[in-house]
Amino acid sequence: DELDRCQKRLSDYLDTKRNAFARFYFISDDELISIMGSSDPSSIEPHLLKVFDNVKRLGFGRGKKIVVNMESSEKESFDLVCSVAIDGPVELWMTKVEEEMKQSLWFITKEAIFRYAKEN
């Protein structure tokens, strides 16, 4: 009975983290606990392929205080237009990483279209 209550509380806690960053629904409870239990931002990297499609690695800067780029399984990478500070709970800064990823890819695509049109 006590074990069931503990399990329920843990499940509720993990659900609050998943509600804050919905991509955490793609990983198991054990994987999420391992991320939450570490103060090392790179602890998320073994789980990135489940969190983002074909994102294998985050590029960290300033002693793992900021995220500066993202890399795929094929070693293709792109720099974030604005680096993301690693500050606060992982679900908060990962939300910022996701937002900056979208903004950076939008910018890169827009610039590529402009350059293509200019060259042709």
C-alpha cells in the first residue's frame, strides 16, 4: 500500500515534468528519472533520439552553461541563431532549446531560399 502511494506520487511528479515539456512523453519513466537525477546537462544526450527526430547531440559551450548547436546521427549539424542558457529545471531549458531549434531552422531555410533565388 505504501509502495503504491510512492509509485503514484512519482508518477504524478513525472507527469508534471512531461506536461512542462511534452517531448518527455517519448521516453520511459526510468530514462526521465535519470535525466532529472543528474545536474549534468549532457545527461539528456543518450535520450535525444527519442525526444527529437534524428537529433543525437547538443553542442554545449561555456562549460556546459549554454547550448550552441545540434547534431544528427549522420553528423550533420547546425548552429542555433541564439544560444540557449542552461538555467533552471531541464524541462524549462529544453523547451527553450526546442523553440530556438525551430527559429534557427526557419532562419536557415529562409536564408537558403534567398541565396538560391539570388544565384539563379
